[in-house]
Amino acid sequence: MVISLKGRKALVGGASQGLGLAVAKQLAESGASVTVMARNEDKLKNVVANLDTGKGQVHQYLTADFSDFDGYKNIINSYFKEN
């Protein structure tokens, strides 16, 4: 099944490895511009650099520690104000 997400945006937490990374890759392959989130900025930079951009997507990352609720909440609120 082919799903087109061209022109859509996606935000994926825990995306530096495992299931989050797999979801981010699939969304990018389907055409979405993906914002990935996790604690490790170096891993996130690598993820963004390797996501599919064949449909004109622009990917980005947010560094966030999900165990710091107030910090995480501020990052999410800023993200949604900008996007």
C-alpha cells in the first residue's frame, strides 16, 4: 500500500533509534517533512541527514529530554507556535 504524505508535517519522539527511527523513516519515505525528537543531538543530526528528501521534504530535529516535563513542554509549545 502506498500512502502519500507529501506536503504534510510529522513530529516523532524517540526518533534517534528503534521504533521512533523506523517511524520517522517511513513517514519521510511517504513524503512527509519530519521533525525528530530525542536527547542525543548528534544522533538526531545523523537521522535528519539520512531521511528521504526525494519529494522536496525539509526535515529538522528538536533536542528534548522527555524526563524533564517542563523543558519538554516548553519545546513542544514553541514548536507548535512556529509551525
